[in-house]
Amino acid sequence: MEAIAPQTTVGAVRLTVSDLARSLDYYRGDVGLRVLEEDAERASLGTNGRELLSLVEQRGARSAAGYTGLYHFALRVPERPDLAAWLAHAVRDQVSLVGLSDHFVSEALYLSDPDGHGIEIYSDRPRATWEGKVGTTLTTMPLDVDDLLGVLDDLRTEPFAGLPAGTVMGHVHLKVAAIPETIAFYRDILGFDLTAQLGDQAAFLSAGGYHHHVGANTWESAGASPPPEGTAALRHATVVLPGDAARNEVVSRLEAGGRVVEDHDGDPLARDPSGNALVLVVT
């Protein structure tokens, strides 16, 4: 099996939310995304005209806890000072965090939106420090907050006008029912490389030598089923491929592997063994 095209990345994530106005207030004010499009029931958000997040309202949607789906989507800022500036904003404006971690490959801040959707905002360490060594270096340690904020002149006055223009979707971390089946799908069918694995608890996969574009774990979802209708859940993640030939190759692999490929507004959509939907788009 050939590897997926090395230029492959992940793109916008689409979520169901229970109250669109409340979610827009959160993602604009606390997270720092900009609204690109909006109507009565849905909105698109991002930076510099690039869509990173799509929200669809289903009034009164219930929590998706206990099911497979989204663990978090991860917004990667261009530089370490950008992460420090975002953290200074969180301190000043009392943005609630659920975690601050040093993963060796990156430094990361974690949030949870009003519907319980997980969010990571992170910056990578220099690629030369971890490339080819993710399996032995990827870890979770407490973040040295003082060292991170130390790159700023004064956290009290550091300007914050939202996430910077170069922010991208760095990776998507999913809740899955089982790790072996997940690896068989993302590695053996789609062609991502397995970069790190924590037994039957978690796996991390990537294209082109990145530390991970897809994470998967069973910490809250071992043996679980997909979320039912009426839950605030992941609608789909996006895999971004470098052209039609690369996408057609992935579609052929899916079909050869017996996976159903659906049409989603003209783009192929496939579901992993845990029911998580992936839309395949091209640059």
C-alpha cells in the first residue's frame, strides 16, 4: 500500500451546536475566530478568509458524551509568540481552559466550547527536534506557562485581535470505539503513516512526516456507538488532498477496502469504523 500524498493535511471541521448565537459569541470572543458567513441556522468561521470551522444549529441538541466523535479539533498558530499572546488574552479575559500541556513536539492549550466540543490551540516546536522520532518523543507533560509567557514584553498589554492570519487546522483528534480497527482504516486503507501508538488506547497518524494529522483514542469511547440524531456532535472532518489524482487514489482504496463512499455536495465522504465522517476535498 502506497502512502497517502505527503502534502495531505486536514481542513475545516463541521459541528452541530445547540445555540448558534451562544456558540458564535464564544468562538469570536474567547477563541478569536472571525465569522466568514452566517445565516439563521449556520455559520462559517476562520482566519484571513480561510474556513476552519462550520457550525450548524440544532436547537436543544444534547451532549455527545459517551459516544464516538470529536475529542478535539486543533488550531495551529504560526509561531510560539502567537500562542503566548493567545494565553495572555485568556488570562486577561478569563477564558476557561481545561488543560495546558507540553507534548515535546508542540505546546498546547485546551478548551471546551458551550456544547462540550473539545478545542486545542497549539504551536509546533521546530520540526528538526522531533521529525522521525514522534513514536519515542510524543508525550504529555505540564506546560511551562512562565516560560511561554516570558516571550512577551507584558502580558497585561499584549494586543489580541483574534487568532493570527496564518492559523490552520493542524490536526483532528477523534473518539473511537477501538484502536486496531481505526489503524486499519487510516493506515491500511487511506495510507496515513502511524507515527505513535499507546497500545489499545490511542494512535496518531500523519502524512508527509508530520507528528499527526489524525489522533484517535478510546479513553471515553471504548466500544461506544456513534452519536444519535439530536446530539451536539461532529458532522464531519475534512481531509485536504493535493489534487484530483491524489483524491481519486484515496477513493479507489476506500472502494477496494469495501468502504461506502457517499456524495457530500460534490465531494466524496467516507466514515471510519467508529462512524466519524471524513469529507475528501482538493486544494
